[in-house]
Amino acid sequence: MTLHAWRIVAAKHVRSAFSGEGARRYGGRWNSKGNPVVYTAGTSSLAVLEMLVHLDSQELLQSYRLCELWFPDRIVETVDVSHLAQRWRSDPPCAASQRVGDDWLLEARSAVLRVPSVLLHNEWNYLLNPEHRDFGQIKFSDAVRFRFDPRLIKP
């Protein structure tokens, strides 16, 4: 079966959108600094929400691009939510959740890791390992212009 995911990026970063460089530089919920990973969402609406929680209101007016991607389910590993630390949803992210992604990357267990969304408890995000041998099985659409609805920044 083929799975879909979505990623929204600032237009200025579209060329490196699938390199993992941003997460390598800054870390994230599922990786610590120094480990390249690409964060994507299981739906385009979840991708919007995941981006919104990281932006200041004025940043919504910048130019963004939306990419769709497809990958076979055989290259996906799913995190067992029952094995996550109690604080995995904490903000800032806890070291235990970062270790989950770091271990997955270090062990090169799969090209894609399915992880639960903090924002929507019944939806999933997908992490991509750009250094995994199966990364080439992931197909990407052209990046299309995406505009956040200006009503999202009403005072």
C-alpha cells in the first residue's frame, strides 16, 4: 500500500526541504541537534497545524510551498505509543522522545518513522531519514504555492 504525507516549507527553503538540515541544526520533538530528519504530516491540514504552532503571526504572511509525498508502507516503522515516556508531549520536547528518533536514525531501521501527532491525538506524522538506503523510494510532488488564510492572524 502507498502512504501519503505532506510538508509545508518557507519558499526560501524549498530546495533543501527534504535534506533534514533544519532538524539537524535545531533538533525537534523526535530528534536531537546534529541528527538530520525531515518532519512531515499525514494530512495537509495537520501539516498546516504543525507549522502554525511554530510561527509568529507575521510569519504567516511570508511565502510558503506545500509538497505531497508518497512512499510504500513496507519502508515505514510505527512507534508504539504505549512505550513512549509519559512526557513525550511536553513543550519543549523531552530527551526521551528525542531518543526515540535518534535511536531510529542511528540504527537505520527504516526510511520512514510513523509517530503520533501532539496536536491531534488521532493523527500521525512521518519522519524521513534522508540518509537511509530506502529514501529513494519516497516520491515527491513539485512544491506548490501555499497561502495561510489571513484570518489565522486576526488579533
